[in-house]
Amino acid sequence: VAAVDDLLSTAARIGEQVAAPAADAVDREARFPQNAITALREARLLGALVPPSLGGRGASIVELGAICETLGRHCASTAMIFAMHQTQVACLVRHGQRSPCVRDYLADLARHEWLIASATSEAGVGGDLRQSVCVLEQTGKQLRVTKQAPVISYGEEADDILLTARRASDSPPGDQVLVLLRRADTQLTRTAAWDALGMRGTCSHGFLLTASASCDQVLPAPFADIAYQTMVPISHALWASTWAGIAAGAVNRARAFVRAEARRNASIVPPCALRLAETVADLESLRATVREGIAAFSRIQDDPEALGQLAFALRMNNLKVTAARMAPEVTGRALAVCGISGYRNDSPYAIGRHLRDAHSAALMIANDRLYAANASLLLVCKDE
Ligand SMILES: Cc1cc2nc3c(=O)[nH]c(=O)nc-3n(C[C@H](O)[C@H](O)[C@H](O)COP(=O)(O)OP(=O)(O)OC[C@H]3O[C@@H](n4cnc5c(N)ncnc54)[C@H](O)[C@@H]3O)c2cc1C
């Protein structure tokens, strides 16, 4: 318990003291939150998920979810970068340790606190995680790959990248592998700049990616298994935690606003306190949904058969779509509580950044894509 508290209280300190003061500038200038990521690195939080036997801290998904929420209260971009990075580390920890190359890499990651980006999206397949156009071209033990990546968050700042590709030139789009690309062997040519509504500090530019790798940088497990056992549930869990953090940050501003109103006239409860009470109740529902989703994953995380159940896939998709719907709703309610003080960008109660960041949730793997997947699952899933 002491170690858990330690990780979380360190993240809370970094959120408050480093991420929060820079959050408006990071958003305005669409710049990478360098100071916050450096502070997380110095606190050895980037390698937190790596097992202690490889020099990491053996953190759990419950702990990482709590950290994402805590960071998300202060700077959504910092929290989302942390969430995306930890999802990549989880794929390596849970599916790569049979490979000496990946084990050595994880030990180095824990030592140097490397940051890993993700290149799954691709021109031609949109947000369909389970299809790739690009292919690994093999010559002897060497591989080459070229991918038109519409979005790679912090691609230019990352130390390394995990990329999905078809296994070989005669593989169908769904026969994918996950390959660890070292930054020194990867060329990124910007094809689109990231000037977006929100999550501006994630620096999610589009790139033409070309890279070389050796065959042992391909994870031994098929990507199909990595996706349902790890990448999908953990990304949904940590993204949802981040979005809950954004909403909680907005609600904290609304609470501060209502307290200030109450101080101005101590004889009445300010009318906006009623809306605040409603908003806090909704925030608690969002947080409970996220906590319960993470607990559901944690209970079966080492049981591939249980992770492969259709009902579990349905549940993890529901976690994502529900959190992605509720986070902007709760944030919007916080705006309504603060009124014009929340709408202004120059006020201590400004909610604009939170609202813009929260609206990324529905399209980070489009909600409709997940509803469509669930529509098919519901046809065959037994009633609970
Ligand atoms: C902040 C942020 C950071 C990101 N970082 C990364 C990253 O680091 N690496 C990475 O690889 N990707 C990243 N992405 C990409 C992301 O995860 C999605 O892959 C991408 O946003 C989907 O793009 P799209 O909306 O064009 O595609 P699509 O998913 O193709 O959706 C296009 C449209 O079609 C609709 N649609 C799609 N499928 C269906 C269906 N079956 N039924 C009904 N409607 C459907 C959608 O609702 C949407 O309106 C990031 C996205 C965001 C917002």
C-alpha cells in the first residue's frame, strides 16, 4: 500500500506543481508538455509498469488508472501521453517477455525511462485497429516497413514506437504483428500538422513512417491476441481514467466558483449550487464506471480465456463509449455552473480547455465503430 500511495502522491505532486501551471500554454501553443513528462521520467513513473525483476516498479492497472485521472485533472495532454505510453509498455510486458530482445528492452526502458508512441491508425483503414495495409518486408533477419500514419501522438518526442503491420506480403489485412521500432532506425516525415480542437499538447502529427528492424523486434504473440487481451482493455481503461480526470478538473473549477459565490453572500445558498450538486453526482457515476471497468479487467487479467469472452469485449467497449459520452457531458455541466466565468478563457474558472479536450474522447477509436462492434456482439452474447 505504501508503494501505491507513493506512486499516486508523486503523480499528484507533478500534476499540481508541474503540469497544471503549464497546461494553458501547452494547449495554446500546441506544444509537448516537456516539463511534466521530464518530471514523470525523473520520478521513475514511465517505467512503473515494468516488473521489479526487470528494474521497474511493478505497478498495477488500478494504480496507473488512478495516476491518469490525477494527471488529467491538471493537464489532459500529459495524462493522455502517459496513458498511451503505458498501454504500449503493457503490450511489451504482457506479450513480449518470451523474447530476450524484448526483455532486454524492458530492462533498458526501466533504467532510462524511455517513452513509447503508438502507430496503429493508418490511411486506408481509419481507426480499425484490427486491419493494416502496411507490411513487414523481410530480407534475411532484417525487416523494413513503410506506413502512412495519419496520427502518431508525440511521435517526434518518443524514444521508440510500437507499430502494427501485416505479417508478410501475402498476409490478409487482419494477420497483423506488433513490432518495436527503435527511434534511431525510424524516419518520420511529417505529412500533417496537429492543429486540433483539443488534446493539443499530444502533438499528434501525421507522418510517413519508414523504419528498419531485426526480426526479434517483432512480438512473439499474434497481434490479434495482444489486441483483445491487452491493448484494447488497457487503452480503454487508461483513456477513460484520463477523461474522468478532465471532468473532475472542470468540476473542481465549478466547486471553487460556487464557494466564491457563497462567500459573496453568506446568507443564501447560491442558486448555481443546485446544478453543482447534480454535476458532482454525475461525476461520481463516471468515476464509478471507470473504477468498475478497471476492476473487471484486473480480476481476469491473467486469464486469456476469460479475456477472450465476448461479454468481456462488450464490457470494455462499453467502458470506453460510456466514459467518452459522460466526460464531455459532465464538463459541459461544470461550464453551466460557472456561467460566463467558465466561458471566458481569462478567468480562473475557465472550462474551455477541459471541454475541448474532453471532446476528443468520442473519436479516439470512434464511438460508432465500437457501438457497431457491440451491436454484432449482442446478437450472439447470452443475456446476463
Ligand atoms: C488525441 C488523439 C490522439 C491519437 N493518437 C493516436 C496515436 O498515437 N496513434 C494512432 O495510431 N492513432 C491515434 N489516434 C487516432 C485514433 O485513435 C483513431 O484511430 C482515429 O481518430 C480515427 O480516425 P477517423 O475518425 O478518421 O476514423 P474512423 O474510425 O474510420 O471513423 C470515421 C467516421 O466513420 C464512422 N464509423 C467508423 N466505423 C463505423 C462503423 N462501423 N459504424 C458506424 N460508423 C462508423 C465514425 O464514427 C466516424 O464518423 C489519436 C486520436 C486522437 C483524437
